[in-house]
Amino acid sequence: MRVAVVTGAAGDIGAATARAFADAGHALVLLDRHAAVLPQGAGGLALSCDLSDPAAVAATFAAIAARFPRIDALANIAGINHRAPVCEMRIEDWDRMMDVNVGAMFLTCKHAIPLMTGKAPAIVNMASISGHVASPDYPAYVATKAAVESFTWALSGEVGPEIRVNAVAPGWVAAGFTRAALKTGADPAALQARAKAAHLLGRMAEPSEVAAAIVWLASPKASFVTGETLFVDGGLMRVH
Amino acid sequence: MGTCVVTGSAGDIGGATCRALRAAGHRTVGIDLAPSPEADLSLTLDLMDEDALAQAMAQAGPLDGLACIAGTHAMGRVTDQPWEDFRRVLRVNSGGTMLAMKHAAPHLRNGGAIVLMGSVSAHIATDGSVAYHTSKGAVIGLMRAASGEFAPRGIRVNAVSPGWVDTGFTNRALALLPDGEAIRERAKAAHILNRMARPGEVAEAIAFLLSDAASFITGEELFVDGGFMRRK
Ligand SMILES: NC(=O)c1ccc[n+]([C@@H]2O[C@H](COP(=O)([O-])OP(=O)(O)OC[C@H]3O[C@@H](n4cnc5c(N)ncnc54)[C@H](O)[C@@H]3O)[C@@H](O)[C@H]2O)c1
Ligand SMILES: NC(=O)c1ccc[n+]([C@@H]2O[C@H](COP(=O)([O-])OP(=O)(O)OC[C@H]3O[C@@H](n4cnc5c(N)ncnc54)[C@H](O)[C@@H]3O)[C@@H](O)[C@H]2O)c1
């Protein structure tokens, strides 16, 4: 049975990805700062961990290795956002963004790669269209998501041909802070209207649609795809 | 699951695509100059023959998907390529793709999908294949344009861009070169995965983009290039 490690698994996209890996027959290792829940019928373990803490990540992967000597797929989905224009951003907030969105990915890769010794192992990282567009007031988020892609490309060269490394870049997803705004924001209808205009497909993505792309990239069906960013953006990048 | 039309279905990648789509439960209709043994229904015609193409698409029936894989190649540089060779490559690779979409459109169900055949050749260049590089750049532009045009019907349009694929197409191109075998070895090393793609690996990416698993992917070029674009 293939073993998939999913970070950010207590979040919306992470949970959908865990479900999709389970449906594709994987045992799961779910990692998040908060308590993640194994999908019904799935085997594996869920561990709480601040993935930006190097010692905690090391201890977590020691615990994983004790249960699973081999990891086949790693999906780095944990991430945070922070709104602040450059002139108002504190360096502490900037550092936190880098530590979580980039640092945690680096740390999980560092500890997972030695365990990725099976047939056709693969890593998928969470980028975003935000790494490619001018998002006013989100400079740190944009920078971290661009860094996720550059890291993906560098790592693909480093661990290939044995391990494939790719990224997905979603547009808007009905998940995380976007979903929160849909549920409790001042004007959910206006948000949906903006999503409709922003995407060729006239809507934002469901978490399961991003999850399906992640699971495909991690599967042996994508055996010749590496160093790639797959946009799961409903055509957002193509609209101007 | 419904019917998918595959152009270039007598070729290596087209044949593998028919196999992958059939394995995913589709009926496949192949359109090619030559008979397509891998398709459920093989229609032999020239994509440049619009009447025959319109008839073939109607005969193929209501469609879930279209994979435009037919392509051709001719050696030549800006300064020495015969105009007729240049035109022929552009007409087949980009024109044939355009016509296949045009005549499939009335038969494609809303919510269906189209995949075009790009190439890393739209992005990097080797000397002596001017027409091919030009045509693949055009295919990527065509994909982006068509993704907007078809979006109101929920039809997704994407492209796959392979690096080197181990096919008869590649072997014929290498055979034209005096140092073909040395180039083949360099070509393998040009991929992070240290080899060329198998046709089936390109076919799996096409089948994915045609499937519901790719329901939020449109206007996208998926590189199936073993890391070719990342290796310098
Ligand atoms: N929602 C969108 O529109 C959207 C669009 C593009 C990309 N993304 C990206 O997708 C990923 C998941 O986002 P989501 O929308 O599901 O959000 P989410 O907030 O529901 O999920 C993020 C998860 O990451 C976890 N996490 C954050 N910091 C952590 C840390 N230090 N250690 C361990 N876990 C930590 C959180 O606890 C949370 O469960 C993020 O990387 C996000 O940037 C989201
Ligand atoms: N082989 C590679 O390394 C490689 C790399 C990148 C992209 N591609 C692309 O993949 C596609 C298929 O390549 P392949 O390697 O399977 O080549 P192939 O030569 O085996 O297949 C191409 C098929 O297209 C058909 N065709 C050509 N002109 C036609 C026309 N006017 N009407 C109908 N059918 C026509 C041919 O009969 C042939 O069966 C091409 O678009 C090619 O540019 C190939």
C-alpha cells in the first residue's frame, strides 16, 4: 500500500487531499498544527506539529518512520496568509510567512526524502496563482508562493530521476480564508461575482478539484511529469 | 463514458492515447491519414479536407472529448526552407488542430474537454526546425484563445507539451541527421529523468486532462517533459 503524507490536513484543501489519497488506496500520515481527522475508512495516523519548528518536524518524522519505513507521496499543503502592505509590515510577520509557507515545506522534504525509497515516489507542493500576479497588500504571500515554485524546480533537479517533484497553483478555492469570507463575510454574493469574473470557468474551485490534481501528480500516471507547476485555476491566468 | 475523437491516432502518441482512453472506459474514434488499429472506429482522411472532417466528426457522434495529436515536421532554416514545406507544417500542426476543434465543436457536449498537442519546442529551439517551432508556438496560442471561447459551454481546453518522446516521429527526425545517435544520447540527458518519455506517459496526461479529475483546469499547458524545461 502506498503511504501519503499530507501537511495542512486539518485545513480544507488538506482534508480534501487526504480523502482523495485514501480513495486512491493510500495509507495516510496527516500533519497539521491543529488536530487533523483521518477520513472514514482510511488507515494511518494524524500527528499535531508546528511544521515551522525544526525540532518538532524532526521528532514527527522519527515517529512516522517508526510506523512506516517508507513514504511514497508527500503533499505540502500547510500554509498561512497575512495581509499588510510592505510599508506597514513588521519583519516578524514577514519571517513567520517565510517560516511556514517555505520553511515548513523545506523541513518536511528534508526529512521525508530519505524515506522515499519505494517505487515512483513523488512530492507535490502548494503554490498559487498569487506567485504570478500583483496582489496588493499581500507581498509576503506572493513572495512565499513564488518561492514554493522555485524550490520545486530546484528540488526536482536534485532528487531526480528517482523522485518527482511538482507544484499545483490554484486560483481561488472555496477553502480556508476564502471559505470563511463566503460564510461570514460582509458580502458573499459580491465575492462570488468577483470569482465569476476572475475565472474562465465562472466560479472558484472546490477543494476536491485541487486535491484531484495533487493526487494525479503524485501518482505513477504522472511518471514523466517533474519540475512542473500545474495551474488548477479555471483559466484565471489566461484572463486579462 | 462517452466518445473521444483522437487525431493522429495512427501515430505512436495517438495510438497510446486511444489505449489510455479506452482503458478509462471511453469509446475512441481515430482520425488519421493512415488506419488507426488502436481506435474503436478508424476514419482515414486528411485534416486539411474540411468536408471530410465535418462528416467524420458527425459520424463520430456526440463527443465527450477531443485530442488533437496529428502533427508533422520538416527540416529547414529561415534562410533555406522552401515556402511550401513551411506552409505544410503550419497547416497541419496549427491549421489541422484549429479545424479539428471547429468541426468537433457542434458535437461536443457541454462540460466536455479538448487537449491540444504542444511541445517544449514552443519554448526552446534547436536550429534547423523553424516551421515546427513556429507551429507549436501557434498551437499554444490557439489553446489559450480557444479556452476562452469554449468556457461558456463549460468545455475545458488545455495542451500537453512533451519533451522528447521515444516514437517513430523522433526516430525519423534523428535518421535525417548525420550525428543522430549522438543526439539521441544527449536528448536523454537533457531530461531530469535521464530518458525520453514513453508514448503511454504522454497519453496518461492527455487522459487526465480529458477527465473530470481535471475539472478546474483550463487554458493550461501541462509539460510532460521529465523536467526538460528545468534542466540547463
Ligand atoms: N483557499 C484558497 O483560495 C487558496 C488558493 C491558492 C492556494 N491556497 C493554498 O492552499 C493551502 C491550503 O489552504 P486552505 O485554503 O485549505 O487553508 P486552511 O487554512 O483551511 O488550511 C491550512 C492548514 O495549514 C495548517 N498550518 C498552518 N500553519 C501551520 C504550521 N506552522 N504547522 C502545521 N500546520 C500549519 C493550518 O492549521 C490549516 O489547517 C495553503 O498553502 C494556501 O496558501 C489556498
Ligand atoms: N515524438 C516526439 O518526440 C514529440 C515531442 C513533442 C511533441 N510531439 C507531437 O506529438 C504529436 C504526435 O507525434 P508522434 O510522435 O506520435 O508522431 P507520428 O508521426 O507517429 O504521428 C503523427 C500522426 O499524425 C498523422 N497526420 C499527419 N498529418 C495529418 C493530416 N494532414 N491529416 C490526418 N492525420 C495526419 C500522421 O499520419 C501520423 O499518424 C505531434 O503533434 C508531434 O508534434 C512529438
